[in-house]
Amino acid sequence: MAESPDKAKSSMAVIHLIEKRFLRQISNRPQIGRIGRIFADASRRAFRNQSFYESIYLCGDFCNSVAHSNRFCRMVAALCPRRDARKGITLAAMKTIMLQVNAAQPSAATIEQAAAMIRGGGLVAFPTETVYGLGADAMNEEAVQKIFTAKGRPADNPLIVHVSSRQMLERVADEISAQTKALIERFWAGPLTVVLRRKPEVAPTVSAGLQTIAVRMPKNKIALALIEKADTPIAAPSANFSGRPSPTTAAHVLADLDGRIDMILDGGATRIGIESTVIDMTASVPVILRPGWITREAIAEVIGEVRQAQSEDELKRSPGTRYRHYSPRARVVLLVGYAKESIEKICRESLEQSIIGFIGHTPITIDDSKIVVVPLSNSAEDYARHIYGAMRELDAQNPSVIVVEAISEEGEGAAVMERICRAASEIRITS
């Protein structure tokens, strides 16, 4: 149905007001800057589709999700409805169903219920060995677009497609080389994503307009059972609001996406805790686009020479490489190479302002109720499994700053540190 001139005029007025006010604040408010960039992207997509209302609905979604940020966001949230314009469904009224699933022996009935939701074009969050994913049918364009709306995800950030077998891989990807097959033989099922040539049957939005597709096979019984039962590849980024720390429990998913998605399968905490390694196998020399639990050295042992991505053109083929990610609301200060005395001095200085959080492996002895400490062991395994949850736990205390102690970047530690660096507002390195 065509929009009436009066309604269209009203919609445009609100859009222009929002754009003007956001742009004014982008330069001096990092959080608003992120929201502004998301909204600008949503507006461009909406205008290309010639839908004034879609832009309004998307903005309402974003501002409702971050209404705590400032008074203007709360005003916009009150003005703009939270709604999926394509279907006319108010997201605020959506009921998110949480289902408990035995991770060792998933219930066939529960998996069928979730698979039916996927086949019907719905969104289902589910556990993998890395983090929780937000899944939709990768062959259904309308379903895939819902992921971007629910997460507030930039349209140029591609998704990873999850498959349950090598036969399913052939439904979404072309030109599977001998090197790719060797990596699959060694690391699948597991936390390795390969970038290959995309088949045209895949929903275009999955690849953000690229001719490539990122694919992996998760090592998790719930995830594999869901994909098999749905009988379709599942596109699934992390099941969080865009930019927030990735979810490693169903509770994290619910905190970010309650009322925005259809279903969550609660299979307990994830085993690894950080996202998969992404390697581009379409290049003459394979390129690691995103570090992960499977290291560059482990990959090189299987296929020989690999290199690290350098250019923006290479990085855009993988999610999690070009935007600020994994960030709590509080400012994060990363300390690299600091001794206990220096760490405590920095924490005490920050305490003069308000509550602070500390995540680290050095025991600190500050007798002050305003410091909240999440101790971790000095290992990549412990940091990977708990860093996102620790950031979320501390963020709930509304601290002014979260101080994070670095670990070694050897082996798997490189991927852990890459995530923390992306979350950090400031990185301090001792001389």
C-alpha cells in the first residue's frame, strides 16, 4: 500500500531530525558515533528501497536497544516504533522462546521445533563450540535480512554459513580446492571458517554483495542436529547486538536480543569462547582474515604457506575485521606488560572517579568496595572462555572503566588479544 503524502512527510521530518541530531554528536561521543553509523547505514538501505517507514522502524529498533545512552536516544525511542516494516510485526511484541537442550543428547522434539522455525524463515539462537550464533536459513533472503535487523548489523558485514556435512558445503560453495579439502579433513568439525566462491543459490545478503562465502562446520551436537534437521545451511553471526561482547551463554543472548528473535536453544556455556579462525582460500596464497583458536602455524602445517590479511579489500570478506567489536558499554583500558604495582596504581587512579572493573591474572590487593575484580588464570584457554562473560558481568555494575590485563600473544593467545584490542578504548604498553 502506498504511503500517504502526509505520512511520508511526517516520516521524512523525523528522519531529518534524527540525522541532524546524531551527526552533531558523532564527533564527541563514541557510543553515539557507533549508533550514528548504524543508523546512517540503515537509512541508506531504506532509501534505496524507497521506504520511509523502514528507516523509521530501524532507527526505533536501534534507539530502543541503546536508550540508556543519552536523553536524545530515549526521545527517539519514544518517537519511533520498533517494527519490521516488511512484515508489519512489532518487534517489541515478539516473544522470544527459550528452550533448554541437553548438550550431550539433544532432544529430537526440541531440535525439530527449532528446525521448523528455521524452515519457516524465523531466527533461532543456538550454541556452537565458539560462541552462540543467531541462525536463519542461508538460502532465504528475507530470513537472512532479519538477522541484520535484529542485531543492528551493518549491511556490508558478511555472515558465516554453517553446514553439517561436506555434501551441504557443495550446496553453497564452488571451486573447493585440494588445499581446502585438506583443511576440512584436518579441522572440521571445528572452529575454522573457509572463504570460497559463492554459489548463486545462496541469499545475496549473506555475502554482503561479495562473490565469496564464508563457511564452517561447528563442533557442537546441538548445532549439527539443528542444521541437519532443518536440512538447509544456516547463516549465523554471533547472537548479540552488533558491537557488544559475543555471547557465550544463552543468558547473554537473551540480554541483548529478547523480543527481537524467535527462539534460543540453551545448551550451556560454549567450550572455546571466541570466534572461529577465518581463512580465504580463493587467493593464490591462502590469507588469514581473522585469527581464531586454530592458529596460523597449525594451518601452515597442513597446507604450507599462508599469510595475514593486509588490505581493506581482503578484510571485507570476513566478519569481525573492520568495525569495533566485542565492546562493553564501559570504557576498556588494556594494560600490556605492567607489573602488579603499576596495575594497582592505575586502578586506584581510576577509582577516584567511580566504580571500576578489573579482569586479569595478577592478584591485586586494593581494599575498596568500588573495585570489582574478575580473576582469570594466565592462559589463553581461560581468557578465551571467560573474557566476554567477564566484560558483561562487569558492565552490569555500571563502571566508568574496565581495566584488562594482557596475556602472551603466543599461539592461541594471539586470537584472544586481537579480540581484547578490538574492544579496547585505550591500549597502554610499558616501555
